Amino acid sequence: MDRKVRVRFAPSPTGGLHLGGVRTVLFNYLFAKQSGGDFIVRIEDTDQNRFVEGAEQYIFDTLAWCGLQPDESPAHGGPYAPYRQSERKQNYRKYAEQLVKDGYAYYAFDTTEELEARRKQIPNFQYSHATRMQQQNSLSLDEATAKEKMNGPHVIRIKMPENETVQFTDMIRGEVSFHTSQVDDKVLLKADGMPTYHLAVVVDDYLMKISHAFRGEEWLPSAPVHILLWKWLGWENEMPEWAHLPLILKPDGNGKLSKRDGDRLGFPVFAMDWTDPKTGETTTGFRERGFLPEAFVNLLALLGWNDGTDTELFTLDELVKQFSMSRVHKGGAKFDYEKAKWFNHEWIRRLPASALRPAVSELLQHAGIQLADGNLLDKVIELVKDRCTLLPDFIQQAGFFFQSPAEIDTAAIKPKWDESKNLFFTELVRAYQLCGFWDAAELEKEFKELAAVNKLKPGELMLPLRIMLVGGKFGPGVFDIAGLIGKAETIRRMEHVLGLLV
Ligand code: GLU
């Protein structure tokens, strides 16, 4: 059967988006785009207790930042609207009732207190084939009592078979099989009429004609429940193909990477800054740390996938062409922050100044640096971008082109400063004042000639000149700097520092 490719990212809006979540978006997006399919975002918000203000908007802002725009979503609309499960509440009950009618589910009347008591009584209590007949439900009670109880609060639970094997093919893992005896009788419809995730995900994947369901490995244990529901609802032929994406692991490979690991080890785990509306606590994101979206997308793609060669740098368009689910690894992918920074550095180097300008200009202005000349900014970006790993590095590497350094590291010059050097620089100021053609090569030539005349080694004079111009031991070629900041400013900075050294 030739189906139109329709994939979905189905987040529950409960907080900031973990990089693993964005990778799930990315793999969905790449797969959809390479086959001319649709990428859908469906908000799975049926658990009202976990609703977090602002989390949905954050998801769409993240996707916009990464350039991974959905074709259909609550924010973009589409033919299967609404795309928020809380707005589709009326769709689900009939399917749960149908399952009861067909003997695949049942009504359960146990109160929260009764279940609590059971959990205390029996360690690791599970509502399952082994215990359901001791509980309050339409299977264990006589018909009259059950009917009576239907007037009160009740849920619908799946009746997991006691001894069956559920098998399916995962695009990454191959044949996967589960024994149903290990799976509990999960609630499908809650007392408030809302479906749980398990029912809603199957019903909506069906109604929205999803052809492929890709999600994190943490959902693998739920797969048998979903597969049985597809079968029991009579939709087996329309079931999507599955792929469970490998976990993203802590840097040491010991377990899943969590937000807490990021806090502990000092790197971001969320895509963008996230402020918890309850605690007011802000968690830093990759964007605010100074990552380019191109780099973020690129590094995520390589967490669990490669194209079979040593190539590591890919644009989004290249990824759309190259990506294949069969090359996604089964094993977890270790997150390496140093490697993540390497990607960003490479992307800063790759992008032209015009693409970096908006972000750099905002950062510099935010740091209080006035940018009079946009033309100069592009030249500066080209000159210093090799030295920047994260975008805020531009503040140090580019700031001194636009304003004289606030601090001068004279301590780095003083130990080797003597009268011969003082004389050299005083003469250099004079030579530069007379210089008719202000250009890096010309300035270097004059500098070297003067050093030779004075019998001084140019290497020992370079550092003082650098510190005069930029304030410290950083920045690109010192004559390039002088060339760009211009004659008046170069001389002013040199004279200022010479004044400090006497
Ligand atoms: N709502 C689930 C989540 O929050 C989606 C899992 C799935 O894609 O089936 O991740």
C-alpha cells in the first residue's frame, strides 16, 4: 500500500524542550521532507495536572528557531484540526466503549483510596491479569453491582491478555517482541472523560492518518499496548511504522541525559532558555548560550545517526537528502559538550558575516557597544569569526574594534618594558602619523623596518602593540586590527598606553 508519508511530533507541554525532544522533531522532519510528506505537531495535553503555562508556545518558538516548521499544528492549522488533544475530548470515549463491548477493556470503579491501600498492602502492586479479579470492576463484580457502580465515577482499563506475545517491526531495532504478562491494565479513559495518553495517541494517529510514528526509546515499553489497541480497534492495516529513537546519554554514558546533568556539569540541555512559571527558575538553553540554530540542528542529527562516511557537517537541506532511518543506531548516543561546541565553532566559521551579523550586532549592543558602521561590523566578523566558539565570544573578539578597551593589561608588558621599547613605540607613532596609505600590509612593513633600524626583534614588540590596541592577549592579527580601526584610533590607543607605561 502506497501511503502518503505523515509523521508527527506529539509532545506533552510540561516544560522546556530537552535536546532529545528536538532530535525527535528533527528526525520526523527530515523523514517527512525527503519523501514529500507532512510533518505534524500534535499537543498531547490530556493530563491536565501536568499542564504548564507557556510550554506549548515554547515548543513552537523552539521549532521556529531551528527552522523545523510543521505543516500542521495548533499554531499552523490543518485539515485534521484541532491538533490539541484537550480540544478533541469528545472523540475518544466511543473507542474506549467499543473496546469494552468487544471484550478488550472493562470498567473499573476502584477509588483512589482503595488503590492506595492496595499499593501499601502489596509491594509493586500492578493492576493486571493477576490482580484484576480482586479489584472493583465490571469483570469481577456481578452485573447488577457493576451497573449500579456505573452511576458513580469510573475509568476504562485495557484488559491485557495474560499470555500472549506482541510482535512488531521497528525501523531501527528490527523485530521486537513483548510478553503481555509483563504489562499492566492501563487506564484508557479517565473518570473525567479525558483519555489517557495510550488511548489518545492511537486514536489520533489513526484519525490523522499518521504513516510513521517516531519517538524516544522511553516509549518502547508502551508499544505493546498501542499495537494491541490498533489491532483491537480494527485498524491494523493502517497502523504506522514504528521507530524508537536511541536515548541521549550522559557524557560518561551512564544513563539518560537529564536537565540536572546539565546543571551539574555546566552545559545546556534545553533548546532555549526556559523559565519555570511556578518557581521562576530559569534553565539556560543552547540558543542563549550562543549556539547557532544551524549548529544545533547539525549536532542533534549526529546524535545517533551518520551518513556512513566521516562527514560531520551538514546543512538542513543536506540532512534532508542524506538522512535515513536505517542508519540510526540502536545504542544510546553519548552527549559530548566539547563536541557540541566544535560544531558551533565550525558553523560560525562557515557562515558569511551577513548571516552572523544580526546575532552578533544584538550581542554587542546588549553589551553596551555602539556600532556606528555596519560595514565595519561585517569586516570585523570575517576577521575574528575563526576565534569564536560561542556567539558571546564576539563580545571580546570584536568589541574593541568599536570602542577602546576599558581595561589594559599593562602587567603583561611591564616586566619587559625598557627605554629602547619606549623609544621604538614613540617613533612608530610618528611613522604611523606620517603614513599615507593605511593598510595592514603597509603598517606591518613600517613596523618591521623600524624594528630592524632599532635592532629590536619584531616578535618582542608585537605583544605590547597588541595590548595597546585591544587591551589584552587576544584578537586577530594586530596589523589587521590597526588597519580596520583606522589611523586616528590606532595612534590614540598607542599614545594612551605609552602614557600609562612611563
Ligand atoms: N506525548 C508523548 C510525549 O510526551 C508522545 C509519545 C509518542 O510520540 O507516542 O513524548
